[in-house]
Amino acid sequence: MTSFSITFRASHFDTLISHLVREDRCERAAYILCSKNIIKSDPWDLTPHEKLLSYEVIPVANEEVITSSPSQITWRTDSFVQALKKAHKNNLIVAIAHSHPLGPCAFSNVDDDNEPDLVHLAINRNGPGTKLASILFSSDSRVIGRVWNSPNDQKP
């Protein structure tokens, strides 16, 4: 089974924290365009590994946000489609980042229900084999993530 990891440039991580974790404690979102390195056999465990490397951070603008509260965020998908277009043109992967400012540092049922629709949109826009990463930031700067290979297949 392929494992996944993501590495952020320090400036990208700082941008994400300042955008996603704010004093008003409302959820925020951003896109991270990532390059991908495929390791056929990790030297430590001899399994395949895909390493995502942050290439560009695109905060979801306030004008795109429909609702934002301490427990949810919704935004228009126009900016997501633009991020997919840019990723496809530059052979990058889109990661959606959002915050859970009140915790927990775990994907919610809402995340589980909505992300497959975004994966479906990504595959329709960029073609079969398109992956979508999802990254979650908590208010104490903890980060977790998962990669969607299809609307029914995600890996931590």
C-alpha cells in the first residue's frame, strides 16, 4: 500500500497558519498546489511512498466564502476549479486545507460527506487518476491530512 506525506516550505506553512487560524475562531480554507515525488520503495519500510511538496498557497478569499463559523465553512467552487486548472497545466496536485479552530484535530462527518464531491469534480475536470489531498489545521498548529485517490478511496 502506498503511503503519503506532505512537506511545506516554511513560508507556506506560515501563510497557512495566519490565514486559517484567526482570533475570530471561524473556519477558513485555502488551496495548496503541490508537486509530487514518487518513491517506488521507501528505504525504511520498502513500500511505495508519494511525497507532496508545497508549491503555492492560494487562500480562499473572503468574497468566495458563503458561510464561516467556528464549526463549518462553505465557499463557492469557482476558485477550486481555477486551482484545478492551474494544477493540471503545471502537473501539480491540489490540496484543500481548512481549519477546525475549536477542534478536534480530526476530519468531521461534514468533511467526510463533502470531500468525495470535490474529488469527483477534480476527476471530471482534470481526468482519471487525479488525486486530491485534504489537510486539516487545528488552532494549536497540529496538522493531519489524507489523500483521495477516488471518491470512495482515501488514505491518511
